[in-house]
Amino acid sequence: MIRNFEKIKKHSNLISIGTMEKKVYVYKYMTFSTALICLKNNTLRFSLPTTPSWKDPYESRFYCAGYHNLKLGKRDFDRRLFACCVTKNKLSEPAWRMYTDNPQDHCVKFSICIGQLRKYLNLYAKNHNISLFEGSIDYSLTDKDINGLHKKTSCFHNEIFADFQLREYLNLMLLKRHLFIHEGELRYMMLGGDLDFSQDCVYPYIPWSMCLSKVSLNIQDDNVESQLREALKCNSEECQLKYSLPYKPFVPIEIEDIYKPFKKITIEK
């Protein structure tokens, strides 16, 4: 379900558990090089769905689709957006694997207070006249369902495209195959405003000292640890660097086996 931040009057980073209050966290996995950029500059990277960081072409299938058959007229809207994903799963072996396919880089995990993340993303969006949306990834459809979704013969076609507006489009951008249900992703999307879509990425300001509780590494490396500690000093001494267990692959995974290329599709009438 898509949530438009402009319509949310209140949100809190606390949930009540009996008489206790506990912060709710989400987790962001990224390469070591990206983590350094984010920590040093107090930013978070949002990318176009067409960039190589979106490894699964199913995720950009409807971003790149042709919509001219829908004849939207005055209801048409700019479908360009930047997006960023986090996961609700504290421990995710597949996420570690995804960011260690390059032997020259390491994987870093940020533990982020979601209430604070929402607060500063919302502030950035308001300051730049951007529409900001949050939604949980929908893993309910199979490969076959997504492959044929744009066709009139699909049992979902009329439900989505009969009255196609921004909300329906953003829900398409939350589709991911059931194969990846273990990821438990939450996606943030930015549209309109002052965004420069001639660039592949945008880096909204996030004061990590207000949002970040922990940074985890997938491998012990003195040089990597030293650079991360220096980057963390730019934010807060309260951010504690913590190692995860060293990454140990069991069986080599050929990622390309589950990522199938597509030709550009056109939504049928």
C-alpha cells in the first residue's frame, strides 16, 4: 500500500510494548564505497530504476513500459522517479550476498530508526517541492503474472489500468516476484519538484547522527574499518561500528540465472 507523506499528519518512531517504548528499525545494505559517500556527506542514495544497481529487470519493467494506449489526457502524469529500498529484516544473508558479488568491494549495513528516516526524508521533500511516497514491496505475483500484466488477457489488467492514475502506477513500481519474498523490502519514491532526472542518482540530506544506531561489516578488514570509523566521526561518536559474522558463501550463485532480460512493453487498451 502506497502512503503519500503529504497526507500523513503524524508519524512516530516509537511503538508501545506494554509499559516499554521501543524504536523501530529498518536496515539498508550497500557497498562500502557507497556507505563512505553517504556517511561523509550525510546523504542517502536514491536511484533511477534503470540504473545497474536495480539488478532485477522485473523492477523496472513498468517504469520503462509504454503507456500511450491508455489515453490518459489531462490525467497523465510524469512517471519519472527516484527510489531507495530498505529492509525490515534485521538479518538477511541474501542481502549480504547481493552486495558482495564484486570481490573489490565489501558490504555495509546501516541500522536506521525508521521514524527519524521518515522525518528527514519528509523535510527534504517539502524543501524541494517533491512528492514522497512509502510502500511495502508486493511479492504476491509470480513471474507469469508480471510477464502478462500489461496484456488485456491478464486477470489483473482491468483492475490496474481501467482507471490508471498515479496511485496505480506507484503500486506497479512496488511489484516484485514471489521468489524474493525473503527480502522484506520497503521502498521510498520521490517524484516531481526540483529533481534532476538527467542524473542517475539523487542524494537527499539525512543527518545520520539522528537516524543511525549501528554500522555492520561483512568482513574483518583493518583498512575498511579505519575508513568507516573516520566517516562515522563526521556524524556522532554514538554510532558504534559492529562486525557481523564474516561472509562465507556456501555455493556460488549465478545471479543472472534468475534475472531475465525484457523488451520494452506497451500497455494494451
